Amino acid sequence: MEFCTQRELQNQTGHSVHDWPLVILKELMDNALDDAEEIEVAPVIAITVKPKSITIQDNGGGIDTETIKSILDYSIRVSSREAYVSPTRGAQGNALKTILAMGYVLDRERDDGTNAEAVGVTIIRTRGIEHHIEFRVDHVTNEPKITHTTKPSPINVGTKITIKWPAVWEEWGRDAFIKLAKSYCWFNPHLTLRGSWCGKEFINVAATNASWKKWGPRNPTSAHWYDPTRLQRYLAAHVSRDRDLGRHRTVREFIAEFRGLSGTAVQRKVLEEVGCSHQSLAQFFGVERVNRTGIAKLLASMRKHTKPVAAKHLGIIGADHLKKCFLAAGGNADTFKYQQRKGVTDEGIPYVVEFVFGLHQSGLRQGAAIPRKFISGANWSVGISNPFRSFGSTGEGLESTLAKVRANSSSPVICALHLASAYVQYADRGKSSIILTDDAEQPND
């Protein structure tokens, strides 16, 4: 029942029920952007909010039927994606599972005098197939009960996902929803975004640079981004997933996923050094106890035979694009400031920080001024709330730092902070608060 109650879903997502429409928007936007980048096309996304539904449509490669079936399998608890280290948009690993359950939980809370069975409805149209998914709960076994039917769909390019939403909730957080949607344009220069709320358009923005590139979903992960504990988690997720699917993967197949280890010659060197040639991944990981010594040795060898990734390869949004967003938001050009820092942590994790700050035009005139516009996020995804709540050991976060320079929530300023990092560590299950350390180098380049 961990997906079937309001309390548990709040724990899973890290957000209260009032923010669930924002959770849906964020997760579906992240997936849509990743999907387009997966096939190396500039993302074109449409958001449509109607009285009883939220729809996100993209131009990506689409979702295959087997992937949808795996999402519907609530007996699978481990996600290899959640344990994967990469500078791509922060996914929960179980995000779509939580979204499918939200409509059910809200429907169960209705008080309309009927005794109708609660149900959450999601429709996924992709690759010429419409998947109609109904989420209910078997209250005898206390387990999700999924009804999944299909029929032909005219959607052959990309994916169109519709989440049915109880009408009583439709006006919750309208302004916050629109603000979050618009914020995605700041961190994604290649994004074309259209959106409407109950028939009224709230955004129609073309990409400022459709050919802009960043570290993409197809780029392999690097051994230099793992420590033995993280690699153990990633191995465990693979072994668990393979067991669920009845698959038998070798250690060679596993290391071939890593940057610089796709060649057979370098694979042979690593396998010989570690002593695991022709060994299955499950055997190497350990049957009765975890093979920590072997995992540490494997990681050391993978690092030895590959090169670290320079921070510049993560992807830089750039001053030109951010200035266009600043001006479009009403910023004063003469006050625009842009700073960038890139480097590497003591753990060898590359990072790029970009910060924009300036005055809104209204702040230069006497009389009423608009309040602060504040956009923040990591790895080209926007935070529902400020994710930079604590900067290392100082205990201070972005809000208190801005308050010190008199840029609090009532000030007529516009600021944006973006972190690109190969490994982003979060303080909560919903990945809403980033843990930042004090060990990052900031070279004066």
C-alpha cells in the first residue's frame, strides 16, 4: 500500500498533496526532455490542462509496450535508473508509479455522496498504441489492481500522456503550475514549449538554440563518478532487475556500459586484473554476502583504464540564452549579471554552476514593484521548491544568502541558479533538497 495512501505518496514524492500537479508536471517534463534527447532531436513539448486532466505531449522516440508493462508491475521495488550516476535530469526511479496512483488517492478522498469505487486513470498514446490504465486497489490483499487495455492510436511520433484529475482539485496551484512550466525554458535552450490552461494559452516559446547540446541520456556513465558504495548499489539494482526478468548478465556486459570501456581489449584488461573473466554479474556480486573487496577492485581497475570527464563536457547553458530569458521576464538589461564556475569535487565529480541576477524594470520606477522571480534547479530540471537549502557546513542556504543582499521574496529582482553535476546527492526520497559539500575546487579560469 506504499503507493496507495496520501501519506505514503507524500513520502515517496517529497511533496504535499497540494503540490501533486507540480510533481506530475515536473516528472513528465523531465521524461519528455530526456526522450527527445535520447533520439537527438530538439524537444518540442505541449502542455494542456483541462478541468479534469493534465496532458503532456512530446516529440521523442516514444515508449515501448514492455516498458509500460514494467511500470505497471508494482512487485518490482528496485530501479537501476535510480542508482545510475549521470548528469541527467533527476528522476525518482519510481516516479511514474507514483503518478499512476495519485488519481486513485484523490478520487478516494471525494465526498460526493456516491459509493463508486475509487480509480485513477492514465492514458498513454505512443508508437501507434493507446494504453488505457486504471489504477484501483484490492482491499482484501491491500495491493494495487491494474487494468491495462490497448487500442490503435494516431500518435506515432513521441508520447502523449494524459492524467485524469478529479475536478475538485483543478484550480489548486494554477499560478505555481504555470510558473514551473515556464521555468523549464531557462535551463533548456533547445526547448520549444507551448501550454494552455482551460483553453487559454499561457506560453508559446520557440527554442533559442535548437542545436544546443548537453550531456545526453545516450552518453555512458563514467567509473570516475562512483565510489565503492555507489557502484555496489548500481550492481545490486542490475542483479535484482535481472533476477526479476530471468536474465543472466556477465561482468563484461556490465562494464561495457561505462565510458571508455566499450572496447574488447580494455574490457579484457579489466576482467583479467579483477579475476572475473566469464563470470556472471550475480556470481561476482555475491550470493550469500556482498563481494565488497571484488567491487572495490573492479572500480579501481575501471578507473585506471579510463579518463575522467572534464566539467565542460556536461553542458553549459550560457549567458546569451539566460539573458534572453531575463529580458523576456521583464529584466533590465543594464543590471544583468552572469557568473559561471566549473570544476571538480574531491571525489572527482565534475560540476558547472551558472548564476544570473538583475533588477526587474519595475524596480527602477517609483511605486509598486513586482516581487522576486526566482528559478533554481539541477541538471536542466527545475525545482518545485528551492533545492539549495543548505550550502555545505555553513548551514545557510540560497534563501538566506539572497536575504543578506536584500534580495528577499518581496524584492523586484530576477535571479536564476543552475547546477550541472555528474552526481547530485539529495536529502529526501522525493529529491527536493540537494546536499552540497564544501570540497569543490573553483579554479580561476
